[in-house]
Amino acid sequence: MKIIFSIYYLFYFALIGVYIIFMPKMLSDLGYSKFEIGLIYSLVPFIRFLLPFIFKHFINLDRRVYIISLISTTITTIIFLKSIENFSSYLISNILFGASIGISLPFVEAIALDRLSKSEYGRVRLWGSVGFIGIALLLGRVLKSPYETLYYLIATSLFSTIFGILIIKFDTTKSETSNKNRSFSLFNHLYLWISIFLMQVSFGGFYNFFTIYELEQGLNLELVSLLWSFGVVCEIVMFIFQGKLLQKNLLKIIKFSIIITSIRWLLLFLYPSNTIALFIAQSMHAFSFALYHTAVITYIFTLYPQKKLAQQFVLGIGFGLGGAFGSILAGFIYGKYMFLIESVIALFAFIVLLKEK
């Protein structure tokens, strides 16, 4: 069972790696403008935000819908081969891709949290990080033409679909219908959801501008790549050893991770070109991503009977709405004080969470 989950995470996040790291460059090589690329990549997070509300009221989040989402993800990547030459056609197929890929992960996360212990989950989930960094290192060396990116996108999608379908046999969670899901309420834990949103907003500058920001500070690309890789390695180490930490009060773990994140952004503001400080800041990715992510989805899992829908809202409000808003905000505030502002935003995420009981 753990092997199948591990392989799914490996290929799912390798797919995300291809899509996030290499697809924008491919679009640029094919003549897409910066505005067009920005529009395309702002719509997917927004679709992720809308999805849980659709499932809350109109669609039953069951195995059939999950399988359709897996197959649809692979089909849309194949459609990219034909639609990529036309902006409007690619925009539409990209929206379908975003909707499809936004369904499968929350479904799998709910099953994994139900069937695996906290320590087992971390050791399984780390393979997602391996897939992400592995595909980044591989394609950075072997890609020679824009269309090769699509071939890797299709391959990683196909394998994540195959192993995603195999995961169904481990699903013992209760069926979630739209009738039952209507009782799901964000207002029962409103401050928690606001904190999740703000936490992801604070990542906008890091995810979108960290490389550009550090290159402007005089660092070379090789060192910046090493910093990215070091952060992911720390993330993997945390996934391996976080089991004992997660036996403690989850809400306190979440608060601690947010404070660490605020300090991390503050370090990037104060010492933007200090190599030692930058590596210390990147080591904090173990807390601000790995430990925070696991603690949040586990805590949410214990709060709501609608397990799969709850995981969809984590993805939708955090990486969806928070990610989209964070990207837009980072573009407006980019400059010397960007990471100082994002440190303050993370601090607000902590302050808001103090009201969560």
C-alpha cells in the first residue's frame, strides 16, 4: 500500500514540477507574451479555489468523479499538443487541466491520512518532494526543444493516473454526497481558514521571485539553484522525522511553523546576499512547508466529517486563492521591502490563528 502511495506522489509532483518550472519557458519560446503566460497561470489557482464550493453544493465527490479527474488530467495534457499553438484553445484546455488536477490530490490525501500513521504519511509524502526536485534536475539538463516539455508532462500525468487508480482499493472513507457536504462550514473555524489563506499569500514572493531577487543581489544562478535544492532536501528530512512532532498539539505545531516562516522571510529581507543566512532561511522550509503542510491537513482531517471536501478546501483556499493573491501582491510589492512585507503577512497569519480554539 505504501509503495503505491509513494509512487503516486512521486509522479504527481513530478507532473507539477514540469508544469510550474518548465511550461512557462516553453510558452515563452513559442511566442506567448508575459501577459498571456501570467493570465494562464493565474487561472489554475482560481479554479482550485472554486472547485470545493462546486463539490459542496452540486457534485458528489466519489470514486467515479475521482477516476474521471485522473483520466481527464492525462487527456488534457495530450490535447496540449494540438492546442498549444493557439492562445484561446490552450487557455480553455488549461482550465480543464487545472480543474482535473485539483480534484485528485485532496481525494488521495484523505485516504492517506485515513490509512497511514502520521510517521508513515511523512515517509510516503516525501516522495512527492523527490519527484519535484528530480524532474527539475533531469529536465534542466536534457530538454532541447519546447515540445519535449509536453512529452514529459504527458508521461508523468499518465503514471500518476495509473497509480492514482490503484489507490482506490485502499479507500475506506465514508462516501461524501453533495447533500451531506452542504453542512460543511468554513465559519466553524473561520480564523483557521483565514490563517491558511494568509500563510500562502506570504509565499507569493518566494515562489515567484526568489530566483530573480537573489540574482539581483549578485548571487550566481548555480548558487540560487543550490539554495532551492537545499530547501527541498530539508523538507524531505522533515517528512522522514516529523512523526513524533505530530503526536503533540497540532494547533501549536501550526502556530510554531508560521512563526518560523515569518522569521524566514525576515532573514531574506535583512541578509539578501549573505550565503550563510540564506542557507539558514532555506533550512526553515522544513518547518514552513513540510511540517506546516502535514500539521494543517491532519488538523483539518480531525475537524470535519467531510474528509475529502475538507482537503479540497485546504488546497483551494491555501494554494488556490492564497497562491493567486500572493502572486499578484508580490508583483506589486517586488523590491527591497518585499520579504519584509511578507514576513508581516505571515505574522498576521499567526495572530489570527490565536483566536482558533
